[in-house]
Amino acid sequence: MAFTKNQIIVIAAILGLILIVILVFSGIIPGLKPKPEVVRHYEANLEFWGIFDTPEAYSEAFQNFKNIYPGVTVRYQGFSDPEEYERNITEALAEGRGPDIFMIRNSALLNYLNKIASVPNNKFDIYKLKRLFPQIVEQDLSYQENIFALPTSIDTLALIYNKDLFNQAGIVYPPTTWEDFKEIIPKLAKRESTTKIIKAAAAIGGSEKTVSRAPDLLSLLMLQTGTEMVGKDLNSAKLSSQEGVNAMEFYTQFSNAAKESYTWNDTMPKDLNFFSEEKVAMIFNYESALPEIKNKNAFLNIAVAPMPQPKTAKKAITYANYWGYTVSKQSKYSDVAWDFIIELTTDEGNAKNYANATLKTPALLSLINLVANNESNPDASIFAKQALIAKSWPEIDPMAVSKIFSQAISYIITGQKNTIDALEQANNEIAQILKRRSR
């Protein structure tokens, strides 16, 4: 059988392609054989301290890192109480026995600057940070173009509401603006007398004693009104500006029995407990609170909505609360410690495994995109989208600031101080925290 010229050309091309493939995979053609994962010869035992997570959340990442660094072992110690964790970290670093890797709050970076090592630019730079993570990460975890921590997840404040209570009140959609929010308060609240609340419309207006996230909610309202929060020199607070006063007055009106918007007071049960009993229609909290809410009452018919915004807002924002991984300056293995953090946080496989294990919103933009567009899980989609618009401010010591904010709220709603005096005191106390921060 004779072949035509065109058939001979086709057959020759196919045979040539087969030959090339054989040569590539046999390694005869140098540089084209698929490279095995690089194995790095390094001996180290890394101590890693974290908060809330179990070792299982990192098991895949540990194994994947072991494949690259067979001689490196990462030992994880987890804590469940933030105050205990912060106390242990502070004491360990002061005594020179701190871990190689540990976690810091997103708003506390400046408090650790003289205790932690930035990632070397040849490993990971600010341009990669901008490309891989939302803007909030650059804002919170970098300083003067140096990166000091990287996250695996980002949590944001959202509106969590009881759909049954909304249905009974004839409310179809959750409020998208604070003006809409105020408007539905009378439809949801039920009082036995002028001051006694039987069912609350929302847990807002109280101190941290009854409203779990009162300080964060107040911070968000201040940011939404344009409050500067702290001076550019990072030595002074600006909470008593007109914008700050407006935000505080908006917040505390919901605890004022003389107002039509009255729906809460500090004699009521803790908001999560009241919500689980279906006695409050709306609360403000993080994605991390959802498991606790469901554990309290698995039969609640609840949903999540984006944080309300001022009607005049030009762009939406919500409040961020998350943790980043950093390396101690005391570590003898800072180079390989940063390699582990980079692999954990920027490798999509490791980041996805962590997100699946913890059910947290991922921090990587590529994974945020997947979750945000997943119509089968609308609640997770909301938190993912909010990671793109999240804001915070440099609190330095978040736990101390929470107590200061909560005390200011308490002063106002109990009539001990007026709004300006309460905020002036908060200014002075926060300024002291700013001035004693680590340099």
C-alpha cells in the first residue's frame, strides 16, 4: 500500500512527537524532564503556638512541609482562651523561651514589632502580598513595606438574624442600611412596659457585658462615619471627634428607653443566649460564632446578611478580626520558619485544607473567589465577599481596647458620663496604650 506525500508527513510528525515524549520522560533531553519536588536538607525543630485551632487543622500542611524539609519537625501547641494565650506568649518572649512561630491578632501588629522578624524580601515581598491577599492583609500585617505576618483566614462582622421572627413580623428582607435597620426595630421588638423588653429586635446598644461584640461593632460604626480613630503619629486617639460622637450616639440610642429605637439594655442576658432562645431577632457577630449558636439551639432558623451600611456611604465596609502567623526574633530557625508560614498560607492546597478543616473563610484571593461564588452556601459566600471590604485600625492591645470601649458605653447608658466625656476618657486611656507600644 503506497502512502501519499501528505500521509507520510502526518505519520512522520506523529512518530517524531512520540519520540520527543519518550526522550523527555527518560531524561535524555536535559531540562525538560518534570522536576521532582525539591528536597531541602535542613535540621530543625520548630515550636508553633496557635489559638483556637487543633493540630488536625495543620496536619496536611505539616506533612507537605515534611516532604520538602525531611529534617524539619513542626510541633504545634494550641490554646483555646485568648487571654491565656496572650499571657503565655508575653511571658515566654520576655523570658527568651518563646516559640519560633506564633499567631498575632490583625490589629496588634505594632505591639510586636520589636519581637518579631519580617519575612525576607527574596522569599515573599509586598507585591506578592497584594496579588494574593485582600487589601486588609497589607493594611494590618505589613509595616513600612515589610511583611511581619500572613493569615490563612479572615473573619468579618455580619448581621445574623432569625428568619422565623422576621417572617412573623412580615419582614421579607434583612436591612441593608442602618436607616432600614432602625425602621424595623419597632416591628420586631416587644415590650411589657416602657422599659421591660420581652423580645428584642436586636442586640445592640449595650456594653460587652451583654453584647458579645459591642467594641467591634462600635469600632465599625466609627469607621463607617469616617472617624480617624488614631492620629498619624500613632500616639493619640481621635474618638471624641464629631464623627466619633455621632457613631457612639447612634450605638447607644438602642439602649435609651426614651427613644423609639429602644430595644436593649445591660440587664438582659448575653446576646448569644437570648438569640438561642429566640428572644432577639438580630445579633452582630463573626462566622466563628455560628457553630456556638447552632450548638445552643440546633433548630434555629437563622441566616446571615452583610453588615448594614449608612445610606450615604460611597463604599461598603465591615470589621475584620483574624490572626496572622509570625516568626519570633528569638528563633534560631527564622529562615525555615518563614518557609513554613509561606507554604501554609500561600500554597492553595494547604490553605484549602485548613479552610475545610476549620470551616473558616480563607484569606487567599483565589479561594475567596471560589467561596464567594458558591451559590450552595450563601452564608459562607457573604463572609467571603466581606473579606474584600473589611477594615480595622491599629488597636495595639485589642483586649485592653475592648474593655475601654465597653466601659465608655457603660458610662453613657447608665448616665454616669455624657458621650463626649466618656469618649475623652477613652481617648486618654487608648493614647497611653499607643505610647507604651513596642518600638
